[in-house]
Amino acid sequence: MLRKSANSGRRSAVITGVLLITGLVTGIFSVVPVIDGADYLVKASTNENQVLVGAFFQLLMVVAYVGIPILMYPILSKHNNGLALGSVAFGIIAGVFIIFGVIILLLLLTLSHEFAKVGTLNVSYFQTLGGLLREGRDLVNHVATTLAFVLAMLLFNCIFYQIKLVPRWLSASGLIGSILSILASLLFMIRFIGLDATYMMLNILIAFQQLVLAIWLIIKGFNWTEQDSVSN
């Protein structure tokens, strides 16, 4: 029975590690430079494949963002059901916001196609609508989605820190990184910073911690000895 539980835990650790890396990789490939450019109304329609590829990878992020807390729930709920359930809830919320972000991205592509049809007519209308859509996309992606997923990871790492399933330096860095990432999203929301170097710097630690945690889980797995000592 113990062997079966350990094997199941090992599979969960590996899959969680893979999902963490998937989330990082899909996040990188979901970036759509043409939408972020000043002439996005013109170039989005002429670079439709770039937009569609970005939307595809953004949808793949849902698998990682929702899958990680759900996969870990059976293990973590044994030690702190409230935090584990909260992690699942925030993960699902993040997944919903990701889908909203994809819808807005596709609406921007549609707007670009319509702009190409009318040419210079009603330019101000298209610019206003496009600006609102881009603003909404930024808030959904960099505030709502980020806050929800980082809060899921914060609760996730809280339990890790308590029961020492991974080294405490690793879970502690996740807690600090989560706080910095939350701060970045809040500062961006109130327009104190933009999507600039400061925003990126505040998010570096959580991204690096997720990568290291993923590698650790894939290679080392969980520290069941520590977990058993805590349970006893």
C-alpha cells in the first residue's frame, strides 16, 4: 500500500513538474508582438497566423494553470484542506480569465480585419475600440490572470513549506516570488508601473522558482520522509 502511494505520488510530482514547465513555455509563446505594437490595427490582420498561434498557446496555459492545483489537491488536502481547496479555486479562476484574454485577442484580430476593409474611414472609432480592447487584454492577462494563478501558487507553496514535501528554501522562494508578483500586478493595475523592466524584475523570482521547482519535482519528486515525520 505504501509502495502504491509512493508510486502515485511520484507520478503526481513528475506531471506537476511537466505542467509547471508547460505553463512557462506556453506563456512565452502566447506573447503576440504584433498586437502590442503601435500599428496593430494594420498589422494584426496581415500577421493573422502570429495572432492565432499566440491564442493557441494561451489556451494551452489553461491546462497548466488549472491542472497543477487539481492534480496536487489529493496530496495537499490531507495536510491543509482549506489552503488546498483555495489553490484549486484560484487555479480555475485563472483558467477562466485566460479564456477571456483569448477572446479579447481574437476580437482584436477581427477589428483589424474590419479596419483593413474600411481603410481610413472612421479611424478614430477603430482606434478607440482597439485601445479599449488592448487595455482590457492587459488587465485580464497581467492583473486578473496573474493574480489568480500567483495566489494559487502562494497557497500551494504555503503547504509545501509547512510539510516539507520539497526543501524549504524552494518553497520559501516561491512565497517571496509570489508576493513580488502580486505587487507587480497591483502596481500595474494602478498605473504606477507599465509592462516595463520593473514589472519584469518583480516577476523574475516566481518564474525562476517555478522552473527550479519543476526540475526538482521531475528529478527528485516529493520528500516523503519529511511528510511522514510531519504527519506523525
